[in-house]
Amino acid sequence: MWTYDECDYYNDYTIRTGKVGLLASASSRLFFDSDGYEGMYIAPFLRFSQQKFEVEKVREGYAFLERTPDDTQSESVTNFDILVHYGSQALYPKLSMEWFIGAGVRLRNNTRQDIGYDGLNLLRNGERNFKDKRFRFEAGIRIGLQL
């Protein structure tokens, strides 16, 4: 897109501000024994998450990089996870304990800022959209209180 691309640092939070996103998940559990909510289980797990950012634009038409704090551009990273968890849950009089491991795939859709120099060597603002798939592995321990 650009004649000369400027390196975009997506972890630079001096020019980028995080915004409120969305997180939603759904899962059901199939327990192997007839002990109710106790014992070993397998669980299909779906998760949707969205991270949103506002990043400062560059002043267009200049040959040197200068940011404009009053003019911003929206960015987002959207993830959709499809996983299977395997774990165990134990119930005690006032406590529940659980461990799990899981594996699956993460589908990611990114919309990020892309700045660069045009054919006249002047800075321009742009947007880059890209998708990818990645293997995902999860492990965890949960401890909860029963009311």
C-alpha cells in the first residue's frame, strides 16, 4: 500500500488508549459419573472477545512523524475461541474446587492502524485488516465459595 512503510508498534500505549470491549462465553458440561456437578467432565467451550483501542493519527503531508493527540483512529481485535475443556470439580460444604485443561482454535480478526509514506515521501494514515487462526491451549484452577 505504501511506498515506504513506517513500523507500527501495536504495544505502544503512549499513543494508544484501551477502550471498553465485549466478552461473552458459553459452555456446557458432560459429567462422566452420575454424581451431579462433581467428578470428571468434558465441556465444549465458545468464547467471543473484542478489544478496542483509540490511537493517535499522524499529521499527514509531512516528511517527519508527528502525532496528533486530538485526532484519533479506532482499532479493534476480535477473537472467537472454539475449545474443548477436560477437567474435574469437587464440592465441599462451603467450597468448590476445579481444575481443567483445554485445547482448540482461536480465530482472530484485526483492524489496526497502518502509517506509511506515499510516492512523494509524505506521511499518510491508513488501516490494515488481517485475519489469522492459531492453536490455543488453556489450563486453570478455580476455587469458589458456595452460598
